[in-house]
Amino acid sequence: MKRLWLLLVACALGATAQNPSQAQEQGQLPPGAPVRQMTNLVEKAEAPSYTDLNCSGYISKQAPSTANFVAGGAESPVSSQFGQDDTIFFNGSGYEVGQRYSIVRAVKDPNRMEMFPHQHADVLAVGQPYQDIAHARVVSLRGSMAIAVIDFSCTAVTAGDYVVPFQERAQVAYHPKGAFEQWPASVTGLQGRIVMANDFDTIVAAGHKVYLNVGADKGVKPGDYFRVLRSYDPKTMDPIEALSDKQPVPEDTQKNVIRTTPAQYKAYPLQAIGEMVVLHVTPSSSTAMITLSLRSINVGDRVEMEGAPAAAPSTGQR
């Protein structure tokens, strides 16, 4: 009896879970209606959140004051790292009770290997990389110290992190696209390069933050879109991928073997492999979030600016 009951349930489920093609054939869907096969893989496109905007870091030639920094916290010296709602102490001057301040950290990559030729020089030309750490509000002043409470944290605050005036980063315009041109006919927009990624990532994809070597001095502004372009020229490719060009025989049964020349590789069409939206800018650089990646994107990949999107309302979400 139990087996019979299970069989009846399975049959009922099978009858109700017919695929869209069957439903269309039986007249349950209008003729010409788009048919979608159901899958458990769902891509959800979202506008950059408050955390995306305020924890993305930046590269700048404008250094913060070295006199204003985090000196410690209420649990020092037992605790050396501080997070949400912790009380910390600011060294320096110019603080005001009730005012909010940003905490940033000048960072360096302990891995000295370059992801593309002259990467270190290119980053240096753009400025010093900084990591967004937290926001804190000053609650009182005591002698040469300001007492503050962390009200938003990207990562743990530690002594030595710089304290700078807080500047609200507005929600950027975001336009989900129904189609993406993988083989652009021409390249006419402002061009730049991904010189670094947040947290020193080297291979990135949708949702990751990257830094471009073009900024406000080139007319870039928050909300602008860039697409990632990659050529087939072995000289500009990732060194590991370029090794495939050195394979002597592509197919040992082929009678007439044709070797692709460097000139032919350069004639191959450019491939667009991803897209990103600019979150905020400095005069020399842009911080962008990747919104689409058809394949893995590398630090060192070239980018081109697209047309400016329409304005979008602020969500205020975290």
C-alpha cells in the first residue's frame, strides 16, 4: 500500500511539472510566447549596495594627514583590532563631537610579482592604494584624544589607520542590460587599464572591485560604464595562455598545417569579456564594480568607456 501511495504522488507531480514546450503544444501558453527551460542556476543582477560603495577602496595621489590616526581603543592593549560598535581613540586635531569620520588604510601588496609588465610602475603613476576600513562618530573630546564609536565597518580597525573627513558616496546609476555586444565593431571611447583589484586579487569576476588608471582628470565620473576588452595578440595575452601559441602541431592528422602569424592574431576581432560601473573617482583613478563577466577577468586587462547611463534613484541599502 505504501509503494502504491508513493507511485500515485510521483505521477501527480509529473503531471503538474510539465515543461514549457509541452504546455505550449497543449495550448496553455500563447503561440510565439518565449519558452524558458527551468534550471537551478539563477543570475540576479543588483545595483551596487551601500557596502559596495563604501568598502571598495581607491587609489589616490592625495595623501591623508599622517597626524590624524587611530591610536587604540577601549580594550587596548588586550585587543588590537576593533569592529562594529567598539569605542576607539583618535589622535590628532580638528575633530568635532557628533561628526562622522572615515577610517582608511594605506596598503601594500606583500606579493611583489607583477600581473602584467610594469604593473608596479603603473600603480605608482596613479597613486597610493587605500583600503576603506570603517566609519566612526566622535562622541567626546578628552585632551589630545577624540573618543569615537564605530558605526559601520568593512573590516577590523587597527592602530595606525588614518582618520579622514567623511564624504557620502552617492548611489551610482545602474542599468541592467538585456544584450551585451561580445564582438564590438570599433573602439572609440576613452581607454584605460585595470591596474589593480581590491584586496590585491589578480583574477576577478562579477561583484569584484577593480581600479582603473583613468579618473576625473579624463572626464570619468560615478555611474560611467566600461567594458573589458581582450585581443588575441600573444604579446598582450596572459603569459600562461600565450604558451598555447608555441604548440608545434595543432592536430597530428592534419595534412596542411597552417601556422597563425602575429599579424593574423592582431587582425582577430576584439572580444568584450565583461562590463563594470564606476563607483567613485579620484583625479587619477576610478574604482569600479564588475557587473558582468563572460569569463575570468585579469588585472592588466584593457577597458573602454561606454555611453553614459541614465540617472538612478538612491537605494540606501546595505
